[in-house]
Amino acid sequence: MPVTDMETIVRAAEVIVSARHMVALTGAGISQESDVPTFRGNDGLWRQYDPMELATPEAFKRDPGLVWEWYSWRQGLIANCRPNPAHTTLARWARDGLLKALITQNVDGLHERAGSEDVIEVHGNLWRVRCTECDYRAHLSAPASGVPECPECGALLRPDVVWFGEALDAAVLARVWQELHLADACIVIGTSAVVYPAAQFPATVKSQGGAVIEVNVEETPLTPIADVHVRGRAGEVLPAIDRAIAALRGQ
């Protein structure tokens, strides 16, 4: 963590310890440290396809087998990835009562595997499926094989993720805004701060007088409004903040 000094780490720890209701927002940066690929298809079959053309309702309607082959390939890659220290630190903060809500833009399920419970996944989860006709939902324990069908109505199952051109789930967004309006602190980890509406979440906390901590390897559009900008890799920064919290608490 060569860019960030200890004084900044301690400032972040002080914000967290003094917060009454802290929420976290995580993005692709935290998963990249677990070697989760960006799924652009560096070789083989997927080099021919643009993910923005596969992750759409129209693509699924046109060729569900192709779409499921791509998602099964992605699931196979993610299955070999492991949560990193940033994931496990967030899970521990939640158990200790320091973190009240964890909001993620990621669909890889690594927060749950790290021990976080009740994660608010604004873009869905790659390991969940839902029926295209009825209300059936389920969680996969292994990469999908072929095109799965609903055990209740026989219709096709699809990945329970938000595809391009689809609106975010209204119930999920309602939970997000509820937590944000309760928050007096927000820690933002590994997000580009350019994808809406998630880019608006930290600003909402800031507008109601809350503090914003940003953890990122570089500056983002969020940096100018952050009370504390901690520059570095999340897997190194969050454990360092955790140690500073322990020192503040005399542990």
C-alpha cells in the first residue's frame, strides 16, 4: 500500500468507529483482486461475441443455448476464484456491527462466500436462476449444464442478473434507498463511480451530512466529494483499516 500513509488509514478508521449506520458499496475493483475476469473472452469461442450483445433479453430469446453456454463458462471461471481479504473484512465488520448494509454492483457471489449475509445485489447474482414465466427462483451450486428448465412450470430458466436494457429490480432499489437514508457514513470500494444509479449512492449519503470513504487504486469522479480517499488495493487497505480500528478500540 505504497500510496496511502498511515494518517489516512487512521482517519478512515475514525469515521467507521464513530458511525452510527455505515453502509458499503462495492464494485468490480474488489473482485478483480480475486482474479475474477472481465469476461471479454480473451481466447476461444467468446472472442467472436460482444458481451453487450449476449447479456440481453433479445439474445436469450434468439438463442438461449448460446447465452447459457456463455454464462456457464463464466460460472466455471468464477468457481475457481476465492474471496480476498477485503471481502472477509467486510463480512467481519458486519458481524461486529460496524457495517449495517453491504450494497454491491458485482454478480459473482464472492461476498456471500466470504461470509456476508443479506447482501444487496443491485445487478443480481450469477449463481441464481429465475423462471421466464413464473416466480420460481433457485441458487446453483455448480455451473449450469445446457439450458435449465423450471421444475414448476417447465419454462426456460435464465440467469437472475440484470441484462442490458432491463430496469433494476424495484424492490432491491427500495432497500438500497432505505439504507442510504439511514446512513451517516458510506465506504465505497473499487467502483468507477460512473455507472448510475450506483454512482449516486455515495452522493446521497454526503448530501444528508454523512461521511464518504473511498478506497480505490486511482482517483474517480467520486474522489472530490470523499471525506477520506484511501488509495490502494482493497485487499490491503481494508485489513489495514481494520487494524487501525482495533487500535482505536484498544484491542
